[in-house]
Amino acid sequence: MQTRTQAGRLPELQETTEKAPRRGKQRATEDFVTRLLDVRDNLERALEQDEDTDIRGGVESTLDQFDQQLDRENVEPIEPEVGQETDPRRHEVLATIASDQPEDTVAQIHRSGYVMGEKVLRPAQVAVSDGSLSDQEETE
């Protein structure tokens, strides 16, 4: 009889085991979102100021708070340097432009990217040089 009772509970045990990782992920997401709500509240307060009020300090403080939350989650920015070779895993090339940088290197940064551990969450958006202006400088 015990075998039947235990066998009858097997689907219930499997369901509980399958739900545990989802619950853990849900709690982690809830914790992260809860911390982001403070950042959102600060941005909202900044926008509620009179139009003539200088809100730059408050916005900078809120950005710092936001960056702290990203850092807490091990999220790091991808900030390419002008002249750096492009990395297709970390850089999204939006355009090729005339530049004094060597050909196929970063000429402009349009938007920073972000990486969490080894996973690229969003690649940095860049324009690469066609090298045409660096050739002109060499001939002058």
C-alpha cells in the first residue's frame, strides 16, 4: 500500500520540483524590479520640479543609483574606444563613415552596450571608419 501512496505522490513531487526554479527566478526578478522602482521614483520626482529648476544634479544622482543597481547585478557597460578594432560579439556596426581612424575601426560610439557575466545583453552601437581621411593625412 505504501508503494501506491508514494507512486500517487510522484506527479505532485515532480510538479513541485519543476516549479522551484521558476519561483527562484521570479523572486530574483521581483527583487531587481523592486530596487529599480526607487530609481523610477527619483526620476519622477525630478520631472515634477518647476520647469525653471535645475534638475541636473538630481538626474546625475539617479543615474548613479541606477548604475549601482546594474553593478549589483554584475552588469558592466561595453564602452568601445575610438580607434579600437570592432568585435562582432560586442559591437553592432550601424554605419561606415569617413574618418581619420584606420579602416574598419571604431570611429563613433552611438550607444553603450552591456554585458552580464559572459552574456552580451546589448551590443554597443558604433560607426566604423572607412579610413578615407587617414589616407589624406598621410599624403599631406
